[in-house]
Amino acid sequence: MVKINFLDENKKINVIDAKDGSSLLEVAKKNNVNLEGTCGGEMLCSTCHVYILSEHIDNLNKQTIEEKEILALTKNLKKTSRLACQIKITDKLKGLIFSIA
């Protein structure tokens, strides 16, 4: 298990045990994080839009063209925006901090 952190709307850090190989969306859902993910991780929507708040942004796989296109449709896009369904948990993400966009 990899320990990651969710910053909730009250600015409280919640430590989450994340299974290696899972998507951030799957981890969020299993830990009752209110992250929508309407398309079920098929990268057809932007409802799992998150912000990566830690330096781990450089440890993530590069965004695909498809992910960039989906994110471009959001109104609150930031440099650290990602789709949670596209983030795979690895040991390199230990300590990652994310919030819902």
C-alpha cells in the first residue's frame, strides 16, 4: 500500500492507503472521497478532475493528447490539473497530495 493524502474542502488532510496499480479515481471511490467519475474511468468526461498539490506532479505519467483535450473543456484548469482516472498509483507517489478541482 502507498500512503497518499486528500485535501478536503475544509482544508483537512486525509491520509489514504492506496493499492499499487489502482487508479487515483478507484482509490478515491474506495475511500469515500466525493469524486464523481461519471464515465467510470473511461476518460470520456472531466468529472474526476483533480489538482495535484505536491511535487509529485513530475512523477506522474505524461498526459496523453486525449487527457489534455478533456481537461481543456473544464472551466477551472490549472497547471496541476489531471484526471484521476489516468493516474496510476506507484511507490513514486508516496505522500502525494491531491484535491478535487
